[in-house]
Amino acid sequence: MGNPKQKRHDHQLHEGEALRSAAQKQLTSQGEQWTATRAAVFDALAGFTQPASAYDIAEAVSKAEGRRVAANSVYRILDLFVGANLARRVESANAYIANAHPDCLHDCIFLICDTCGQTVHIDDDSLSGGVRDAAKTAGFTAPRPVIEVRGTCGDCGD
């Protein structure tokens, strides 16, 4: 069934400057400012090919800016980004990835390779809806379930 607010849809995946522009538009539409520091954190996050920790992002921003950026500042910005749908937190890795479609709110399912760290995000409203329905049956409300599957990707498999 899924979330009644969710509809089956096709979303546009953004890359590069289009991703940055979509993220900026999404953040400002929520009444937040797109500051130079937030832009630098987003650019660093979007530059990673695998989930990145706040420390990884702080180091990348520090190098790009030529000044030290503290990880605790990055954590605050990442929390804002997750709340604004610009980033997703990979809970089991305590790491983050840029959301390639920040203008689209839906549940994400992460497939995480334990060998190489590759993380793939898929959408399956029937699976996340089933989790939500099971939670409801148990008397629990789960407006945004987190589903992570750890295993081995096709590149690392036997």
C-alpha cells in the first residue's frame, strides 16, 4: 500500500550543476538560506561516489576552501540537508549521500556492499509500504522507514 501521500511517480535524477541547482531550490523553498558554507558542504557531499562521513566531508570542504571546517558544523548542515530532503543518511554506516532527486519525497532503500562499500539506492513503494503496514499492525507509526540491505554487489560477488 505505502504512504497515502506517496504516489507512483517518475522522478528526475539530477547531476552536477543541475543537482546543485535543484538542491538550492528545494532548500530555499523551505525558507532556509543557501549560504556559501552550505553550498560547499553540498558540493563536497555530491562529489563522493560512496556514502561519506561528516569527517570526510569536513576534510573535503577544508581542502576546497583552504580553511579548516569543523566536523560538528558539517553535522549540523547535514542534519538540515536530511530534513530538507537534500541528503540521505545511511544509518548503518553513519554516512551520507546526496539525494539525486531532492524535489521528490519518497522512501529509499539502500543496498550496501560490505566488500567495496558501494551503496545503491532503489525505490520500491510496495516494500516500504509493507514495512509501514507491519508497523501499523504492531501499533507503531512509521512515517519514513529506513531500509538498508547489506550484502555483496554484483561487481564483488562470486
